[in-house]
Amino acid sequence: MNDKQDFTQGSIFKKLVAFMLPILLSLVLQSLYGAVDMLIVGRFGTTAGISGVAVGGNVMNLFTMLLNSITIGVTVLMGQYIGAKRYENVNKLIGNATAFFLALSLLLTVLIVVFARPLALAMQTPLEAVDLTVQYIRICGAGFIFITFYNFISAMLRGTGDSNTPLIFVTIASVVNIFGDLILVAGLKMNVAGAAIATVAAQAVSVVLSLQIIKRRRMAFRFDRKYCNFGSEVPHFVKLGMPLTVQGVLTNFSFLALCAFVNRLGLEASSGYGVAQKIQMFIMLIPGALMQSMAPFVSQNVGAMNERRARNGMLCGQLLGAGIGFVVMLGTFFFGDYLARLFTADERVIARAFEFLRGFSPEAVLTCVLFSFLGYFNGHSESLFVMVQGLMQTFLIRLPVSWLMSIRPDASLTGVGLAAPMATVFGILMCLWYYRRMRVRRQRQGV
């Protein structure tokens, strides 16, 4: 490891920002996947195609979230092993995780392809968009092995403190996806199918090239075939990741339910919500980058027994994220309709998207505080609490409020959007309680 990858010493702010910026850029480019699909389908496809990409994307996000939640366990374990300088454990972890994710990707591929139509129908997809939604889900599902290993490789590298190499991977994928969309959707008029094929092809190219880059570089780990099995590290990272997986799956089910609530309001509301979701992805970039940065930063310092530095890293992340988030919130609240125009020229769809964004906009600030807490807890292997708070805020606040707002006469999507920041405030209060509980416990233990 070089000095940039060692989070146990040096300026916290500089180390955190240097690590976070490539992650943020990676997330921006990842968001372009869905955004470019939506933009090009909106311009060269159909309104039903917009709904198909939006609903199909939500379904695929459910499975990708399941995958990413488990990879967090790999990231945290690698950080702790590196902080404690247990490098042979790192190599064993890589081999065990490779075998595990290969098996998982094949299983999920079968499930996604077989159950694509029931999933689309369960989402109460508008009838005009059902076949297009099924088409999108099946094509993306067929290439899920590439999605799996792209995310696994990126998580593995972040665990070593390397956020620059994953940025290279996602840049390659984004370029391939953009050209694929232009050729297949704008050029060949393949609508939703073209967008899905472009997405899968982009992930495939990225994985192949990433393996070549890793092979030629001197990395902080090495792949050893003797460890490519379901060995002792599998239970360790699955135990860390499983609570996050349960939370992620159920939370995404809640987003699917939210999508179903909105779909009942008609095609314009469904398409408007789909456009708003793509903008929402960009709003959530800073919080997402903070959480992905915080977990490896904290885990290295936990491994090095430096709790004060881990805690200060969390506070630094919260202040940094909230400051940037405030600017994003103002821009979304006042100019969200201009953002929606990037995806569609349909004024009715734009109006519905803007309704949702006005209610959702405070999330740009609040989630930065919450996600910094969650990254801190994940770095301490406290993923069970992360799961509990996530489920409580989702099922006690977000879903009930969203449903109540959606069944009102002449329902506005502003109320549906407001459910998210209300739930996040509840989550922050839970985190403050648990953070204080952790500090008292550690003081009693003399840590």
C-alpha cells in the first residue's frame, strides 16, 4: 500500500476527499447508465418506453442492491485486515469471495429471467409498458454475471484504499453505454431493448478490461487459485453483508411498492416519477460517495485500534456532505423542472417529475448526515443496526406516508417525495442514539 491508501495517518480531510472524489466521479458515471438510457429512449423512443426503462431499472436495482450489500462485507473485512497488516487473510478473502459471487451471479441470472413478467406485473406497470418492461428486465438479467463482477471488483479495490482504478472501469463502461444507446436506440430504433443491450455490453467490456488492468499492475492483493472455494472467509463477509442485504432487498421492495403506488396514478405520473428517479440518482451521489468512502476509512482505523480518528472521519464527512448537499437541495427545489426537460419534452411528464423533486429535495442534505453515520457503523462491523434502522425508517415512515399521499384525491407527487426526507430524519435520530450507546460501551471496555 502507498501512503494515499493508508487511512491510519495524515490529514483526515485530505485523505477522505482524495479517496471520495474518484468514488463520486464513478457514481456520476454509473448514474449516466440509467440517465442516458432514459434520455435517449425519451427522445428517440416512446412514452411507454420511458416507463419500461424506469420500472425495469427499479427491478434490476433490487438485485444489484442485494449484490452490493454483500460486497460491503468484503470491503470492510479487507480494510480491517489491511489496517491490522494481515495480508494473507486478504488473499484468502479474494479467492473465497470470487467463488461465492460466481455462484450467486448464476443463481440470480436464472431467477431474473424466469420471473421477469411476474415482477413487472407486481409493479402495477401501466399496460402499455408491460412488454417493454419485461424485455428490459430479461436482457439485463441475462448479463447479470457482468454486473456482479463489476461491482465485486470495485468493492475489492475500495477495501484496499484504491478508488482510482474503479473510476477507470466505470469510465470505460460509460463510454461504451453511450455509444451503444446512440447506435441501438437512436440509430436502429430498438427502443427499450437497445438500451438494455447497451447496458449489458458496457458492463461486459468493463469487466474484461478491468481484469486485464489488474493482471498487469502490482496490486495490494493477489488472486490464488487454492483459495478459490467456499472457505472460512465466506461466512465472515456474508455475516457482515447479510443484514445489509436484508435491509437493501426490503428497502428496494419498498421502492418498488412506491413505484406501484405512483403507477396507479396513470402513465404520466409513472413516466414523471421515472424521470424524477433519474435526477434523484444524481442528488444522492454525494451521500452515496460518503458512505462508500467512510466504511473503508473507518475499518482501517478500527483495525489499527484508532477510534478517535475513525470518529473524526465521520464528523468530517458529515460537515463536508451537508455543505454540498445544501446547494444541491436549493437547485433541485427551484430548478427541478429544467432538469426534467433533459429527459423528455412532454410538459405533463415534466410537471409530474417536478412535483416529486420539490418534496424530495431536503434529502440532499439529510442523507449526507445519515450515510456518514452508516459508513461509520459499517466500518465497525455494526451492520445489524444499520439493517434495523433502515427497515424501521422505511416501513414505519416512508411507505405509510407515500401510500397516504398517493391515495388522496388529485394526489400530488410532492407529498410522495416528501416521505423520503421524513424517514431520513427518523433514521438520523436512531443513529444518534446508537452512536451514544456505542461510545458508552467502548468507554466501559476501556477502548
